[in-house]
Amino acid sequence: MSDKPEGLPPDAMTVEAKLGFLEYKKSPETHISLRKTGADSPCVTECKSKPCTTVCPAKVYEWEEHEKKVLVAYENCIECGACRMLCPFDNISCDWPKGGFGVKYKFG
Ligand code: SF4
Ligand code: SF4
């Protein structure tokens, strides 16, 4: 059985496959942080749907139910900018990686 989402033509590439073609230079410092963390953060107290974990195409955000916190795998970020807008509680601070670090795109 195929693991492609329903409705895609047979020769279409999944987002995961496309991400596999990207090159990254991992920055030693994160460019993404949560403004509030801990038991009183909106991630724990208010945000039921946790859109960061579903909207980010690179799956940077993951809800850790056991520890009740959002894990942030900043090194996978493809710098699309979506998370800057999607958090309903404005709890994500996402800048761009320092020059020379992060994802590398080729144009042309
Ligand atoms: S969308 Fe914002 S408030 Fe909700 S879990 Fe993600 S970072 Fe936390
Ligand atoms: S900028 Fe895009 S890829 Fe990077 S963490 Fe935000 S939503 Fe994910």
C-alpha cells in the first residue's frame, strides 16, 4: 500500500520526499523559540488544536504529551514563515538563521 496522501497522482512526490532534496547547514543556535514555556504557557493551558504541529511543512514542532511541552527541531526549518502567523497565542518567535546557516535553495 502507498504511503502517499489520497488524491495525489501516482507520479507525484510527497512533501517529505521533496524535503529530502534540500541541503542544510545547521546553525549552532536556534532561530526559533517559544515565548512562554512551562505549565502556565498557552501551549499547555489554552491551545487545544496546536496548529504549529500540523501546519509546519517541515514538522519542526512536535507536542510531547508525556512532558506536556512543544519540542522544536529548528534545524529542519525551511524558512517558509508560516509559524510566524499561525500561532493563535503569539507564542512563537521565529527569526531567520544567521547568514550562511539554515536551508540552502538553488534557483534557476
Ligand atoms: S500553536 Fe502556539 S500556543 Fe499552540 S502549541 Fe504551538 S506554540 Fe503553543
Ligand atoms: S518557518 Fe516554516 S518551516 Fe520553519 S518552523 Fe516555521 S512553519 Fe516550519
